[in-house]
Amino acid sequence: MQGKTLDLSLLGVVPFLAFALLFMLLPTAYLMLGAFQDAQGAFTLANVAGLFEPAVLEAYAISFKISLASTAIAGVLGFALAWATVLGRLPGWIRPTITTFSGVASNFAGVPLAFAFLATLGRMGLVTLLLRNCCGINIYATGFSILSFFGLTLSYLYFQIPLMLLIITPALDGLKTEWREACACLGGSSLQYWRLIAIPVLAPSLLGALLLLFANAFGAVATAYALTGSSLNIVPILLYAQIRGDVLHNPNLGYAMALGMIVITGLANAGYMLLRSRADRRLR
Amino acid sequence: MTHPKLHALALAALTLCAASGAFAQSEQLVAAAKAEGQLTVIALARSWCGYGPMIDAFKAKYGIKVNELNPDAGSGDEIEAIKANKDNKGPQAPDTIDVGLSFGPAAKAAGLIQPYKVSTWSTIPESAKDAEGFWYGDYYGVLAFQVNADMVKAPTDWSDLQKPEYKNAVALAGDPRASNQAIQGVYAAGLSSAGGDASKASAAGLKFFADLNKAGNFVPVIGKAASLAQGTTPVIISWDYNALADRDSLKGNPKVEVVVPKSGVVAGVYVQAISAYAPHPNAAKLWMEYLYSDEGQQALLNGYCHPIRFGDLIARNKFSKASLDKLPPAAGYAKAAFPTLDQQNAAKEVITKQWDAVVGATVK
Amino acid sequence: MSAARPAARPPQGVRASRWGAWLALALGSSYFLLPLLATFEFSLRMQRGVYSFEAYRIVLSDPLFQSTFSYSIVMALLTIVVGALLVVPTAYWVHLRLPRLRPLVEFITLLPLVIPAIVIVYGYLRMYNSSALIPLTGSATATDFLLMCSYVTLSLPYMYRAVDTGLRSIDVRTLTEAAEVLGASRYVILRSVIFPNIRAAILSGAFLTFAVVLGEFTMASLLDRPSFGPYLQLVGANRAYEPSALAVIAFLATWASMGLIQLFGRSAHTRPGPT
């Protein structure tokens, strides 16, 4: 009996799995194979070994760092903005405006975004020149540069924050006002409400959103390439250099790098699963 | 001697035969190409060498539809596209490719291209083509400085770039770890500072950019027309044809000067080839005939690229004076160095591997 | 909004939170609007020395702009519908009956973010070319279908995460049991109970999908379809002012389209749910 129920239940995910198989997993399967082949098609572990060269390892490290930094900051700021939009008791037209704007901003990446930031905070940027001309402040004198890790993170936030906002807003909808009132009735402060009720309820959704942000930043390449192209070493840029470039063209190494990225994403997913199951348990 | 008249007659008849043979062949080719009805090209950006007007002219002349895939593609992309489309006869399979010099032999070795010798084959320099006709150079350009003249004074040579007036000003047009244009840029800088010694050029080039970076003159942004106009990269090292095309599109806002450096003039050849799996091989061959015809080579010159048959056509005075005048002074090109395949490969090895370490622009 | 409340003066804490909300909004707006302003300012500089809308005139008078933009809008709407139809039942099912499959399903939905699009499209060309079992590159319609599937794949992470979050915030189990007690079939439950209650989440996913499809370049270019992404690339490649104008126009047009989706999403159902 148990076996029968399980079988029928599994049918529910068949369309999804079939779609994923046909349009994502199988087409990229040869990528998995290609990571273990050399240019002539023979089996080799040389590409995987190539992943442990200092340049590549450093690229993974920087990719990891920038994904982490942008996710953490966007997580906090995006949550703050989402809170303001949903629970801030603002006029009714604010929420649809913010959510639609976030929709557009979430994909405003790549060359237009890099250019926008150069045009704002670059050496000849609008804000840079404005600050210099009106208030005598030269932000570049403080050691700031848009062409740096900090600058790149700043630009990543442009699509990370809206993503966080859009994902977490429905979860904030689920926070019933009755809970807040009940807490107040029992003499609880705002802080206690957030710490003991709201955050634990939101924890699984927050974790899910953060995982998505991390993977989103990890795979992003166009913005980094356009902003700090020839100086910053992140994995997707190296990957593209191997698969697409005019020069290096060792696609098998590129596939190995992509495989490495998939493994890291898998590990992040596993970590998230652990944290989320704990959060789910606390709620029961 | 015995029968001079007969001899002359025979010669005349032979020439007529050959000419009409070639003529008949090209008529056949045109008919076959028209029957195929379409041509798929890849990586031909419309503003690169004036490919836009060329494609339009080809379409108008023969009535063949042209599918332009991925104009942003790099040479590696084009090779991958052929491989991915081996069994595909749809409009996603590229018929022809336009790749960097070193990709020609590599594609031939991988069996991805088919041989074809255009009718003007004999006028293409030996060094720029494959003896068996698998790949053939089509145009070249030299590395030049593209300068936003409203912001900085135009430099005359590579050594000028190290001066303090070019602080936060100099950029490459690509990533030296992935882009042919950028690597040749580093090589050219090195050739200049190494006094023309090709064996020392790569190392000298890396050192040049290391110094440039230390002096604060190097901007690690990929230079484009937009960043030139906006002010982030007032000096870009790029192919002369790209620089001139940008100058035209900016229309004086800002004023752009294109300068061929006095020393370290490096030329880069790009080659054409027909895919071995081309769904429309006759259209592809017709396209090649067009590119290598006098008309096509003039069109390349209009796009500021030096066509590969430059020497031949200039000797026969075939170029329009107007188009020649629009190019930078010819004297600058006289000293152009054409790196051989071996030199290019050696430069690639050194520069791509050591860029991060030596230039140290790794952002923290 | 839920039941009407008497208009009493809100307590101190609530007023403070409203201040905080406005502050957060002000800071957020400046961060997001300044780069757009800078792009706009640059796009006005096409004519030397004066501000003008020359770049906009050039962009808007291009017939390709309208045709590619409309093509992409249609593809985006199709992608949203197919994506929602694929994801919502799956997420619902996993939530309700197959929690042990969740790690696998979530991992699959994350993959499109890290697998380069160019690898996916080369895979498509190998698998679905004109000589393969399922020839999808022969005709324009079939290629459009393939392109739509690729878009659904690319937007999977966002759609799934949004829907999953939405499902988390409603009590799926209770709602399902109540509906079952009333005799509703699976299909009716999904259509009349689940879909309306996660409307906000689906809308979020729809916005993200819409933006992804409109800006997507690699797939469309290599599958040779006339969508907006390749057009953006065409205009932006080697020009200075037109790409900035185009970026601003695309931003505003996409925003307006999303506004329309939002309106449609609001009016499409009459039962009041969580706003």
C-alpha cells in the first residue's frame, strides 16, 4: 500500500523532472563529460587538476567572497526595504511601484549597469563631479574607487537587493497582524516580537532567498566583465575565456570550471538544507 | 617562331577559354547560391570593418537572405558553434567564420572547415593563407591609440603613455587573458620598448603595463566608445579600424583622434573559412568570392580595414582616392610588423599566464 | 487590507516605524535612481555642448526596436504562463507530499544560475537540431518553442523560489484538507485555492521572469530569433549615446509592462486574499 501511494505521489513531479531533463540536464550532460575529456575526446583528469592551479583557485575565492558579500548586504538591505514596503504603513501606491521597479532592476545587469555606475561614481561620474564641485569632497582622495572589490559589490547590490525584496515580500505578507497584537498584549516589545516570533517564522524563507542570491551572484559575469574586466579574476570570466575567447580556447577546462561551480552551488544548497530543516523543526 | 600568328591565336584562345571558364563557373556558383537562398554568418559585428554595409550590398546584389548570428562572438565561440551545429541544417548553423590567424590551422586540424580557393587566390600573399586553401586572410589592421581629444592630448608613441598627464587614462579594448586585440596590444607595447626585438616583446610588454599600472595610468576597464566618450577611458589601445569606426559614430562629440604609434606597429590578420558542415556551401563560396573581389576589398577599405589584397589593388590603382584619404597616413603602416603564427602563440602563452601576476591589477 | 479599523492615533512605536519606513525608502530610492539619472544625463549629451533628445529620436525611430520589443514581450508572457503552470503544481506537490524530494528539486532549480547559457544553447543545438529525434530548429515556430523552453529554464530559479516562499506563508496543509473535505479535486484545489492565495508570490516570479526574458541575449542570438536582447547588443556594441538612451527607454518600457501585469494580476480575481 505504502509503495503504491509513493508511486502515485511521484507522478506529481514527473512533468517538472521531465522538463528539467529534456531542457537542462541532458543538453548540459556533455558538459559534465567534457570536463573529463581532453581535446581529442580521451578520458583525462587533467582538467579537474587544472582547477587547483593558483590562478583558478584564487578566482574561485574571489567569486565566493563577492557572492557572500553581496548576498549578506543585499539580504539585510533588501529585507529592510521589503519590511518598509509591506509593514511600514506607507501609502497604498508605494508597494506596487516598488515591486514593479524591483522587477526591472533585478535584471538590470551587465554592460548597462556597469556603465551606469561608471557614469555615477567613476572618476568622471555625475556624483563624483557634483561632490567635488559643490562641496569640495573628492571621494577618490579617500582611496575609494568604483573599480575595486567594493565598487563591484556595490554594483552587484543593484540587482541583488530587488531580488531579495521580491522573494521575501510574499513571506512578509504571511506575518499575521494578530501575532503582533498578541505579543503586544502579552507585554512583549518590538524587539522581542522580531526575535522570538517574526524571524523564526520567516527563517526558512529568508534562508531560501539568501541561497538564491548567492547562486545569482556566483553565476553573474557580465557586470564584472564590463566593470573590472581585465583585472578581477572571477570564475565565470575565466570560464568564458576558455570557452569563447579569441586566445586560450581550452573548452574542456572551461567545462571543468563550470562543474566546479555546480559543485559549490550543491554544497551551498546542502548547507541551506541543513539550516532550513533546523528552522522548520523549531517552528513545529 | 615557326608560326607566330598561330602561337598568338592559340594563346588568345586559351585566355578566352580560361576567362570564360571562370566566368561560367561564377555564374554557376551564383545560380547554386541563389537556389540555397540563405547564408548564415557569425561574429560579424556590423561596425567591424564595415561588415554592415557589406552584408547589405551582398543581399541586394544576389537576393540571398543573410542570418547574422551572435555579432558579439569571439573566435572560440565560432569554433564551438560549428561543433555544436554539426548535424543541424537550420539557420543556426554558421556557414562561414571570421577568426583570428591562429584559429585557422586549429580549425583545419579539427576538421571543421572545408577548402575553397577564390578566383583571386593568386593575389593573396603566401604568408596569409593556407597552401591547401582551408583558410585565407582577408584583412588586417594595426594597433592604434584612440584618444578623446577633448580630455587629453594625443600621444605619439607608446612611451608617451607613461607620462603623468595620462594618469587614469589608458585602457585596453579587451581582456588580455581572452582577447586577441588586447594581447596584441600588450605585445605591441613590448615591441616598442624592446626596440623591435620580437623575442623580448611579450616580457617587455608585460613590464610596460606593470609600470603603467604602478604609475596609476592604467585603467582596468575594457575600453569602448561609450567609456571613451564618458571619460573613464580617454585613451584606448585598439585596432585602427575599430578606432576609426568609433570616431565616425561619435561624430565629433567628443573629438576623437586616432594615432598610429611611431614604433611598435603590430598588424593583426583575420582569416576567413567555410564550415565543413555548412548547410549552404554555395552561398558561402559566393560570399567568399564577394569578399575577395575588387568590390569587396574596396568595401573593407571603406570600413577602415586594410584588405589583404591591398598591395595588388594599390599597384593597379583600384582604390577610390576618397577612401584612401580617410585612413591615417600610410607612412605609419610601412613599418608594420606581422607576427607569425609561432610568435603569436609564444606571446599568448606568456601574456595570458603572467598578466595577473606581473601587472598586479588583481582587484582586492 | 484586512477589516477596517477605527482611525485611532497610532501608538508611538508605530509612528516611529513609519518614519523608519520612509527613511529606508528614501535611501533605497537614491541608491537605485542615481545610476539611472547618470545614464539619462549621459544619453542627453549626444549633441556637442547641448542637452538634447537626439539619441532618443534615433532609437525610437528604428522599426527594429518595436518589432523586437513586441516579440520579446509575447515570449515573456508565454514563458510566465508556462513557467507558472510548471512550477506551481510541482512546488505544491513537493510541499505537501514529497518533502524528501525538496533538496533535489531546489538544487535543480538553482542550476540555471551557474550553468553558462551558452553551454545550454549549444546543448540544445546538439540535441534538437534538424537531424535529431526531435527536430526543433527547422522552422521558425519550432525554434520559438525551443527558445521559450530555454527561457522557462532560465527563469526557473526565480519562479520556483518565489512560489515556494509564497506557499510557505500560507497554511497549505489546512487549506488542502479543508478543500478535500468539501469534495474538491486536485485540479480544483490548485486552481481555486492555491493559485489565488499565492498570487503575490506568482506576481513576483512573473516580474523576475519578464525582466529575464526581455534582456536575454545568448539564446536568442544563437538560435537566430529576432528578440530584444540581440537588438540591444546590436545598438550598444560600438556606439556611445544610443545605448544609454536605449537602456533608459527599455527600463521605462519594461517597468510599464510590469505595471500592466500587476494591474491584470490584481483584477483577474475577485476573492480578497492577503494583499
